[in-house]
Amino acid sequence: MKVTVRRPIASQVDVNNVITKVVQSSVGLQGAQGLPGASGATDETYNCSSSIAVANSVFISGLNTIGLNDSSSQATCDVLGVVISKPTSTTAVVRINGQADVFTGLIPAERYWANTSGTITSTPPISGVIQQVGKAVSTTALQIAVKPRIIL
């Protein structure tokens, strides 16, 4: 018995449609991306309280609103990024990834972790939540590299 396998010729295959469907099924839906910042960084603007300052690490506390990270609480420690500017007292530009040159006294090559009151520390917390914010590249700049949080 002879079996014949029929293959479609190139003109019968819509390659672009197949590629598009494969990409759509493997990528899934993605959210909006922030504005590109310096050196390919991602910056986003949020509403905030007037107590939030440049160099604070922050989390999303509500619709388009940020709050200060606090490593002692699961509810308030899920790092989004670092505040790099305050255009007004109640808005903040947050660096999501890339380099943030807004600090003083960092130790180059040290990893920095979310601490209390929106601060960062080179000593990981021993209770509450541990979450890496980034790594110092100089005494004033942190390479933002937020890692998943770990509940202690």
C-alpha cells in the first residue's frame, strides 16, 4: 500500500499569520510600559503624599498612587522602584529599572534592600519582608534590580 503525504506549497501557507499567532500565544497580554529614562531606564509618574522624598523606595498603594516601602509589613513592602524626582509635592517620578543617581553614602558593589520608612539598607532585614532593590554602582548611584520579595 502506498501512502502519499501532501504538503502545502508555500503560496498556500500564510506564514505571517502563523508567526503572529505563535507570538500572541507565547507572549500573552502585557501592561503598559513606562517612559524611557536615562540609559534605557523606565520611569513612571505617580500620585503620592507630600512626605515621600527623592531616594525613597516605594510600592503601589492604590490606583496610580505610591506609598513608602516598609519591610516590617507584607502589606507595605512590594518594591516598585525608587523616587528620582518630585515634580510637585504630591507627584513623584519613580525609576522602575535602570540607574538611579539620587543617593549619598552608598557602598559600591553592595546590594541594597528595602528597609522601613522608604529607606534602603545594605543589611538585609531579619524579620518581616526581605526584598532586594538593587546594587550600588557608585556612592551616589543604585542600579535598580528589584527581586521578588521573601516573607520571613
